[in-house]
Amino acid sequence: MTTLINDIKELKSRMVCRKVDNEMVLVPIVSDVAEMKVIYTLNEVASFIWEKVDEVETLNEIVSAVVDNFDTDQQTAVNDVNDFFNELLDKNV
């Protein structure tokens, strides 16, 4: 799991994040607009998870923060955090 958090931190360094109204938008940093494959719009939970990446050392810390701040159980939070990060990594953003 440590490798995944390191991969996410590296991915985050290649993204620009902006809050627009009540949503967060992630845009990959690319050298040419034609290379841009996707723009992500994050909901409240995904925004919270994304912001936590810089504050923690492990995914378990993110999962615990999600459980503490949202009405969810541990297993659902684990699944949501893993799904969110794996989707970003699978897209090769």
C-alpha cells in the first residue's frame, strides 16, 4: 500500500487542482493541449481524499479520515479510496 501512496503523490505533482463552485477540478499538466486526455471533476468525498494525500504517509490514514468525516464504514471507505486512486492511475494521467 505504501507504493500506491507514493504513486499517487507523484501523480499529484503532475496535476493542477482548482476549486470551482463546490467541486474540485483536476487537470493534468501537459506540454500540449492536444495531449490532454481527461479532466476530472471531483465530488465532495473525492476532493477530501485528494486533499489528504499531502498530509499523510499511508492510505490507511486517508481511509481513517474518510470514516471520521463522512457517514461511511471502514470497508466502504477502503473500497472508495482504492477505486478512486486506481482509476486515476489506470488512466495514466
